[in-house]
Amino acid sequence: MTILPITISVGVNAPIELVWTLWNTPEDIQQWNNVSDKWHTPSADNDLRPGGKLSLLMGLKDGSFSFNFEAVYDEVRAHELIRYTLTEGRQSTISFSGKNPVTIVETFEPNDNDPVDMQRDFCEAVLNSFKRYAENNGRRTD
């Protein structure tokens, strides 16, 4: 059975230059890359170039669950597009359109282990966390 890709979008009321910077700077990723205030991203490394690696450690703040998110960039077009392949072979594409506001559209291949709705909700929560962070000019909102 083939599972269709999941697509989530969010509008961010901020200039594209700020959106791009906050999306890709490791210190900022650690601030916004969370699904709720119970989650955190204690480490983030990002070598934003084709062949470069994205490496995140995400988990619950209470330490009961964590996972590594690792990918290699396939394509990077500043202020427009990021495409990467996760270590297990799944692909993800993130597009950025507009100057201010900016629409971010993320399309990814879901994994076979977790319910599709859960994966969609997780991605949507992360994008909404980014929206709050970017619209607050990169200041924590929790």
C-alpha cells in the first residue's frame, strides 16, 4: 500500500529574509522546533547546502522520549526551496513563497510506523510554533 505524501502550509507575517534566517539558524531552530511546551530541541546542527546535513535531537522535556532527526540536503534555493532526504530514505520539500507575508508549504513522505494523522498533526504543530516564533521576531513565546 502506497501512502500519499502529507502537505501542510502556514502563512507567516514576517519578511522572507527573517523567515529564512530563523528557519535555518541552529540557535533559532532550537527555539521553535517543538510541538508543544512539553517538547524541546536540545541540539541542532545545520549545514544548509546540497550534500550538507541537518541533525536535530527532539524530545519531551521530562526525558521520557527523544529521537534524532537527520537528513541530507538535495537542493537549496535561498528564500525559495529546501529539499532533503532523511536517513531512512523518505523525502521532504519545503517551499517559501511571498515576501511578507510568506507562505511555507512542507510536503513529506510519512513513515510506515506512525498513524498518518499523528504525523500530519506533529508537522502542523511545528509549523505553527515557527509561525509564532517568527511573528514575534525570533523571541520565544512560551
